[in-house]
Amino acid sequence: MKAIEVTRLRKHYGEVEAVRDVSFDVAAGEVFGFLGPNGAGKTTTINMLCTLAAPTSGSATVGGFDVVTHRDDVRHNIGLVFQDPTVDGYLTGEQNLRLHAGLYGMDRDVIPARIRQVLDMVELWDRRTAKVFSYSGGMRRRLEIARGLMHTPRVLFLDEPTIGLDPQTRRTIWSYISALQEAAGITVFMTTHYMEEAELCDRVAIMDRGEIVALDTPAALKASVGVDHLDDVFIHYTGSAIRDGVADPVGAANQALMRAMQRGRK
Amino acid sequence: MTRAVRIIWLRDLIRFVGDPTRIMAWLIQPLLFLFVLGTGLQTLSSRSTHGVRLTTFMFPGVVCMVLVYSAMFSAASVVWDRELGFLRELLIAPISRSSIVVGKCLGGTTIAASQGLIVLALAGLVHVPYSPILLLAVFGLQVLVAFAITGFGVMVATTIKQAQTFTNVMQMLVIPMLFLSGALYPISNLPAWLGVLSRLNPLTYAVDPMRRLVFDRLNVSVSARHALSPGVSWWGWHVPVLLEISMIAVLGVVSIAVADHKFARPD
Ligand SMILES: Nc1ncnc2c1ncn2[C@@H]1O[C@H](COP(=O)(O)OP(=O)(O)OP(=O)(O)O)[C@@H](O)[C@H]1O
Ligand SMILES: [Mg+2]
């Protein structure tokens, strides 16, 4: 069975065509990499797949459920780690997980053991009673991953899960991803800007200006372009100009500033 | 629906209990309004209050002030949740968006009404009798007012999405609302244009019934009662307490309905 099926999906924000006519499938248990320059439409695609944004047209199913007509079924079956932090800094790590368990209607009896399990996995059990605003950026990311897994989803969406993390933490996060896939058969759908991470995916899609321009295994992509590194594949398909910068320099600068401010506030 | 409402309500309480500075402010603010502001203003006027202590007069007003600030603070957390990202955790959970709005309103109501309890506990110090009926009635009214104002704040919070803007708008709304509500001074003798504004101010209809409840239990002269708790009138018609209370309830329900409507729309 397909974990994700996307058919002619579009999303317009006013004049901006963030996603234009995108179709692809992700097999169950696959680690699927979603690459593309800034502003390509990766986050917008994830938002539609996780029912946060309504598609302008087209359709998609996740775990066999339609994202428009069976929203709650989709939601029960997916875990999400967003590009920007979404944990509550005023609560402790454990309280964040409890809250999540409550929101997903988890059985009370299984919650404590599950909390222990996911916190052990991301090595935060010892810090569970500390408020999240005392966590480092890497710890928060790990907590978000633990939270995304709390309700044992079948599909895990990770939007740049390793952004701003040191190599050790990035490697650790990848070890979780591999372990999850092997042990639980979870489908992982992730975006990343790190090509060495894309190499680790089963298949990779490259998105540019709202369209998918290439989709295959990393090896096949490199072979078809005739290069040794995914970087070169990426540049081959998306060109070397900076996207946000050329189209809308002021907007891009503002966006960068906003992100920097959000990081500073942590 | 009820599970999600309870969870969201509980989160607000847990955050509140886990925040020592907020608890400090929660404790100190009523004292500040009643004993610093009240006592300070008292030095100016003794003749105009017909022998009633200004702090006694202000007591029901202070109850409302405390509720307003507390409710607005809770409503602001909706904007902060959006700005700091946490709102998305709620938006992708398998719960209805209505339960987020209702949970937030109940959380704000609980915290505001509990702060109102502190003011009630201070009643004796400003010569308001500890009559069980009075305290119970004022508390009931407090819960309603806290609910309505939180609902109103949450409605504003669903319209204004930047925390900075929200804070500014709230300041612009709250201060005139308090000044024109009768919380700090009687509004019956204001110049006509201010009188009109005070009658348009929803808070007026929260302060008035509360003050009437208190004055019913006080031993004051008819002239004092007439000057300090004259009630609200529309073109000479005396607005009954029950209508005032219904207006507050309607404000709360309509606000929540509007908030829910705005909030329910996906991007
Ligand atoms: N809510 C929105 N309103 C208007 N435009 C939007 C909105 N969300 C995204 N866009 C626009 O849609 C396009 C795609 O944005 P998206 O966030 O999906 O890109 P991305 O591939 O995730 O980029 P990045 O790598 O920088 O995260 C951009 O041009 C962006 O400005
Ligand atoms: Mg993105």
C-alpha cells in the first residue's frame, strides 16, 4: 500500500503559485527526501498533506485517508516536526508530551510507558522535568521528534529536522530515523537542505518553483545526470541562482531577519 | 470535544501554576488597585463620596479591573501561541478548532475568576461585610464577567495576529473601557458626550450590578446611595440588573461565536 499518494496538487496564495500540479507516491516504510531551493514549495506541500492548508485543487491521501475529507483520520496517523519550533517553552518536556497524548486521545494506561520510551530514544529522560525554554536548540528538536512519535504515527513528516544542529546531533537524529524505519516500519517524509542526508533517503524528489523536477533514488539521479554528488544533481535541476533573492530581494531579506529573530528569542 | 477542551484548559492552568512571577503579579495586583490607587484617590475626596470610603466605593470596580486585566492576559496567550509556533501543535491535532477557542476561554475565565476571589477575600479591609450571600452573588457575577471578557479578548486575538499589535490594541481598548465603566468614579454626572460613551461601554454593565450588590449590603445614607450607585439609565429609563447581566452574557456568547467562526477557517 502507498503511504502517501499525491495527485495534481496545487496551492495558490493570491498571486503566488506555491505548489503547481504536483503528483507523486511514497511507499509504506520508505524514507522519502524532499529537496528544493528556498521557497520551492516544500513546506506548503507538507502543510497540505498534514491537513493544515487546504489544497487549491488536486487531491492527496496519507495512510489511505483523503486529506480533505478524512482530516481527523489523517491526523491520527501522522506525526509532524515543523520547520520552526512548536513546543511550549513554559511547560516541561514531559508536560509537552502529556499534553500531546491528551490531544490525541491516547489511552491513559499507555501514556507513562510511551513517554519513557520516546524520551529515552531522544535521550531527554533526565531533563524531562525542566521547562523547555531551558533546553538548547538541539534538545528542543529532539523533544519535537519525541512528541511527533508519541501517538505511534504511521507517517512521520520532518520539515528540515536537522537545521541548525551540530554534526553529532544530526547524526543522532538520523540514527532515530533509520531505527524507526527498521523497527516500526514508519514512513518518513522529510525535507532537508543537506545533500549528505538526501543520500541516506530511499528516494528523493527535487522541487523547484512549485514543481517536481526530478524524482528517483539518489544513485539513479546521479547516474542520469552523470555526476558523483547529489549537490551537482541539485544544481543541475535547479540552476545556481538564489531563488528567494532574485525574485524578491526585500522579501527574502525580511524572511531571513524574521527567522534570525525567532532563533534569537529561543 | 470535551476532552480537548479540558486539555487546553488544563494547559493554561499548568502554565499559570508553574509561573512564579505571574502568580506574584496575580497576588499583588488586587492589593495595588485597592490599597494604592484607592487610598491615593481617597486623599482627594471625602465630601463627594457622602462619607462613604472611596475604597469601599471602588471595591466592585476593582473586582472588574482585576478581571479585565487577567482576562486580557489570557487572551493574549492565543496571539503568543501563534507567534511562538505552539498553535500549530493544536491546529494539527485531531480536535475541533472550536474546542481550542472554548478551552482558551474557560482557562482565562478560571484564572480571572480565581483572582477575583483574592479581591473578595479583602472585602473586610475596605468595610464591605463578609456576608455569604453577597460574596456568593458577587462571585457568580465575576465568573460571568470573566467569561465574557475573556471571550471578547479571544475574539480580538483571532483577528489580530501579531503579539505586538495585540498588546497595543488591548491597551487602547482596556484603559478607556475601565475609565468609562464607573469602576473608579461614578459616571452618572459625566458630561453628555462621556455619558454616551460610558453607556456604549460593555464594562459599565458589569460594574453596575456588582456595585448594586455591594451597596445593598452597606449601611449608607440615601443620598450617598443615590450619588454613588445610581444605576444606569437610557433616556431616563432605568436599566434593570437582569438586563445588564443578560447583556454581559450575550457579549460573551457572541464573542466566542465570532472567534470560533474566524478561527475555524483553514489557510
Ligand atoms: N501563508 C502564505 N501566504 C502567502 N504566501 C505563502 C504562504 N506560505 C508560503 N507562501 C509562499 O509560497 C512559496 C513556497 O513557500 P514554502 O514555505 O512552501 O517553501 P519551502 O520550499 O518550504 O522553502 P524553505 O526551504 O525556505 O523552507 C514561497 O514563495 C512563499 O513565499
Ligand atoms: Mg520550508
